[in-house]
Amino acid sequence: MWRLYIPHQSALRRSIFLLVGLLSLHASGQFMGGPLDCQKTCMCASNIISCSNQNLTNPPVNLPKYTSVLDLSFNSIGKLRAEWAPNVLSRLHTLLLSHNGLSFLSSEAFVHVTKLRYLDLSSNQLRQLDEYMFEPLESLEVLMLYKNSISQIDRAAAFSGLANLQKLYLSHNLMSRFPLELVKERSRMETLRLLDVSSNRIKALTFHELQALPAWIKNGLYFHNNSLPCSCDLYDVVARWYLKDLSSVVDFKDEHTCILPGQPKRKVLTLDLDKAYLNCSEVKMSDRQAYLEQFVVLDCDTKQKDMVKSWALPGNIPVSSTNKSMMILPDGNLQLGPLKEDDSGVYTCYAIGDTLNETLFITVVVFNTTANAGLENLKTAYTTLIACLISIVMVFIYLYLTPCHCICCPGQDLEKNGSMGSLHSSTVNVTQPHQETVSERGNEGGKDFPYYTKDSMEQNGRLKPKGEEDWKEGNKRRKASVSSVSSDTPMMV
């Protein structure tokens, strides 16, 4: 007969504790990698540890404190949790996590590696950057986030604390907005020298703000291969940067494309918009124009920040402190003024940097007049034009809108005229010598212009009533004669 064996209570308790311990170790193994093995899974060379392409699901534990470079690329680390580095790695300056399928980063993933200067998170599946994720990395200089699925960047939340960041790679993502706040004045990351947002889904740019950026930022601002619509403003930006010899355009000239409107949509080179497509105006580097007595500032806009700058005047004459009308400002720019006519010429800026020497030429043209004089001449021209217009209007008013007092004006009704200022009193009240002359002309001219003798007039010069019918009949003939000869121009007597 079989007997059921029931273990002692203490033995059962030990078995349960052993089972729980094994399960906890298995669970912890899911979140934490195994111990570092420099023989099988990793290669250790002094302070460099490379565990690349080993199908790891978690970083190895028990990393030496002297580790300075850790390569975990080309593995299967889908999540980087806070406990991946339980101990402080104060010497670690390079961490490589590319090609891992990373989709989650803990907000405390970098609290024990605050001395990182180079962080590679490229070619993963990151969709968003959590708030203050990189805040502990005060020493970080290069952050590589290209080829992910990031659709939006919030500088205040994602990149706060990165006081020393110099290069930020965000190309080949899903961004639809250009993160101008990263390079714009007042919100700019002061040490940032390279921002790559190429090959995204950006469809709009603020062109005037891009043009206002200093050359040392534009030289490292890459925005090629986006879905930008073609426009002359876009052409103006790209063409000016190309003439300025900025690397962001010169190095990727054939990838600066835009989409032409209409159907079907097609991409064309942005630098060709002035030729065959939109007929944009050709961009030329214009000279600086000014007037007498003005003050101007010549900008030595170099492609590298913090260069040592010096200036030479026309004729290659160095700027000296004895010349009070020319002064080099603290930022390296040259102030001129008050300008004189002989200040015209080519000014040269020599800039010397750690890795680049640059020479800029600026041509200044000083007009032989003051700005106020030009304005006064303009005002005088406008005043003269207005006076001429007023004179023409007054002439037309005088010719066409003044009352007609001529005996031959059409539409005059003699019967409605009063005793004061009547047509008869204005035309027949003449002296005797004049009446004789009219009489003589009447005899010579025939019956078209009847004349009147003194007997046919009253003492006050008015026609007698009995001659009024003759006057009306003659007036009708005169109307017909005058209207056929000068019907459009009234006659003034």
C-alpha cells in the first residue's frame, strides 16, 4: 500500500523560500543583464568595453568604475531602465546604443552617468523624448537621435540642462515643425553649433528669422531633403547661403530640393528656381550703401564662432585708435561715422580661429548727399506735382464751370433776365463811336448781324420793346452760326 508523504513544516517553508528566490533571480535577470564577461560576450581593452552585436537584451552589470567607453550597439535592448547602471560611472564619456530597437528610455536612465559627452541613440524606435530626460547630462556635447520615429521636439522639456551641447542630430525622423527655438536669439542653446533636421517632414520655414541668424549658426544648420514648397523666399535663403559658402548648403547642394505646386507634384532643385520654374530674381551679394554724416556698422559675419577679428580700411590701412570716426566694437564689428565722401571703398575683415581663417570684403558706397537732403528733395518734388495738378483743375473749373455771360451762349433766356445785370445791359450799353463801327460792319457784313441806332435805344441803353422781336430772330440765327463753328468751346466777351 502506498503511503502519502507529507514533508515537515520547516522543510516546506525552506522549499517555498528557495522557489521564490529562483523566481526573483529570473525576474531580475529580465530587467538586468548578466555579469560582464570579457571572454565570451564582450571585448575589454583597458577602459574600453565593447559588447556590440551579441544579441543582448540588457546591458551587462558589474561594469568597472574606470569604464570610459561602452559600446552596446547592434543588440536587442528594447528598454533602457534606471537600474541598468546601479553604480556611478564617473569616467564614462561615450555610450553607444544604436541599432537596438529602443522604444523606451527611463527618465532616470542617465543619473549615474552624468559625465557623458557623446551619446548615440540613433537607428532605434524612439517616438518621444520625455520631460527632462537628458537633464543630468550637463557635460554632453554630441547627441545622436537620427533615424528614429520622433515626431515632435519640445526644447524646454527635452533638452533642458544640456548647457554644453554642441551637435544635435535629428535627421530621418517624422518631425513636421522646424525647431527654430533651439537656435533663435534669446532661446538659443548658446554652445550649439550643428543642428541637423534634414530628411524629415518639415513643410514650412520662417525665412526672415533664418536670414537673421549669424553665419556661424547657418553654417551648421542642415534642413535639406524636406517637403518644402517652392517659393522665391526659399530660393533667396538657399542662394545667399550658397554664395556665402556655408557648408550646410554647399555640401548638400543637390539635396536642397522643393516641391512645385500643381499636379502631379515633383521635386526640383531649389537653386534652379531663378531659371526655369518660378523666375525668381537672381541673388547677388549687395554692397553697403550710406549717406554723408551717417553711422554704419560693418558686420564681420564669420562661419565660426569666437574668432579673433581685425579690420583694414580702403588701401589696406589698419584701423588705429587715432581715427575717431572708425571704431572696432567688442563683438568684432566695425563702426563708421559720421561718414565722409572719401570713406567709400573696400573694407576687409580678417578672422582667425582654431580651425579656420576667413577673410571678408565689404564694399561701402557713400552718396554725396545726406539722408535728410534726399528726403527734402522728395518732398519738394511731391509739392511741385500737387501744385501742377491743382493748377490744371483750376483751369478746367474756369473754362467749364463758370457762369456764361456771352450773348451767344446757348440756352440763354432773355425774357427771364431781370432789370439788373441783364443780357441787354451787358452787351448794348456802348458808346457812340462803338455804335458807328458796328453800324459800318453791319453794312459790310449783310443781314446776319443787325445793328441799332440811337433812336432805337432808350436813354438807359436798353432796347425798346418794339425791337425785341427782331433781336430774338437775330439771336436764333447767331445761335445756329455759333453752334456750328464752336459748339464745344464757350465764347467769353
